[in-house]
Amino acid sequence: MGMSGLFLALTFLLLATTRLPVKACSCGPRHPQEDFCGSDVVVTAKFLSVPQLNHTLHHLQYKIKVIKKFKGFDDVGGITLVPKFLTTPAEESLCGYQHKALSKNQEYLIAARLLAGQLYVTTCSFVRPWSSLSPAQQLGFNQTYATGCGCQVQHCLSVPCNVESDTSCLWTDSLISSAGEGSQSLHMACLPSKSDFCSWKSLSTEAPQLTI
Ligand SMILES: *[C@@H]1O[C@H](CO)[C@@H](O)[C@H](O)[C@H]1NC(C)=O
Ligand SMILES: *[C@@H]1O[C@H](CO)[C@@H](O)[C@H](O)[C@H]1NC(C)=O
């Protein structure tokens, strides 16, 4: 073995032994209204297949059937072809979404970006069974969050927090739950009111309006 061969062998040895475990993907909590407003397309859909590697895209793809279209299909700037695939990075370390199938008939709410005309999600995306959402979140996704995309959900991660503008709502669920699952996430949306202010409004479908 010559010098360069030895060097190569040592390099391989070094690479093999110093390979660190890949850091798992991590995502901060978000209010579902942020997921709605930050997405190109929001639908409910059923998963029809196990993921398959798309060799052209180097991504995994699940075959899906879109049921309801909540965002991204309007005449101005929306897509016209209904997506048939949900695309995600091939590796979990690259934030690839892994679908934990409950049943083929389960309808999922998917808030996605677009990649080559198909839904694109990562493990940080909002992909959850429709039936697991609170009635207020269902109303938010199918109707109300859209009216609040000019408002900002301002994250409050530690006290004190000061609201930064008239169009911001202080989101304090993360003070109580690290997953950000609190009453603002489950029951409210940050919506414009008179004179361009934004504030939390209860989306409860039955109960009278509560405000905090
Ligand atoms: C790969 O993805 C592209 C874009 O989504 C799609 O048009 C194509 O049909 C896919 N290929 C396969 C083999 O599914
Ligand atoms: C939106 O969801 C709410 C809560 O599930 C439901 O009562 C309402 O009928 C839905 N509206 C539309 C337009 O799908």
C-alpha cells in the first residue's frame, strides 16, 4: 500500500469511527393558525399507500386522496390540479414525515407547502387526524383562520412578554405546555376586529363568545 492508499484507508477508518449519531429533527410549537397561514395548501386527505422512493425527486411519496380543500385552490394563484402525492424528505434526520397509519379510512388535516405540484410536508408540518382536532380547530381550518392571516401570533416563551404591534396576539400556551397545547391553540384564533386591531377570539361553535 502506497502513501496515498494508506491515507485513504486512514480517512475511511476515521470517518467510520467518528460518525456521530445524526441529530433528530426538532420543531418549536406553533399555533395552528400559523400552520394554516404559512402553508400553500390546506386539505383533508386519506393516505392510500406506504411511502415509495421517488428516484427523480429523491424524496418519499405517499399516495393520497384529497377529500376537502381549504386553502390554495382559489382561482387567483391557486393550483388547479388536485395533488395525488404527499412528498417528504427520505430520512427522518432530514425532517422526513413518517406516517403512523391508524386506518386507511382516517381523514387527515394536512397543511403543506407545494413541491412540483404535490403536497410537501416535514415532521414539523401540521398533519393530524381530522377527528383529533377540537371543534374550534376544525372551524379554524375550514373557515376562520383564513380571515386572520393579516394578524400575527406572537410567541411568548418566558415572561414578561410585551405585545409588539396592534396586529399581534400574545400566544402564551407555551408557558404552560411545551407542546403549545393550551386554550389559545385549542379554542381561539387571532382575528382582526374594528380599527385594524387583532385579538384572540373564541371559535367555540356552541358556547357564547369568550374573550381573554
Ligand atoms: C415523482 O414525483 C413527480 C413530481 O411529484 C411526479 O410527477 C412523478 O410521477 C413521480 N414519479 C413516480 C415514479 O411516482
Ligand atoms: C367546519 O367545521 C365545523 C366543526 O367541525 C363544522 O361544524 C362545520 O360544518 C364545518 N364547515 C364547513 C364549511 O366544512
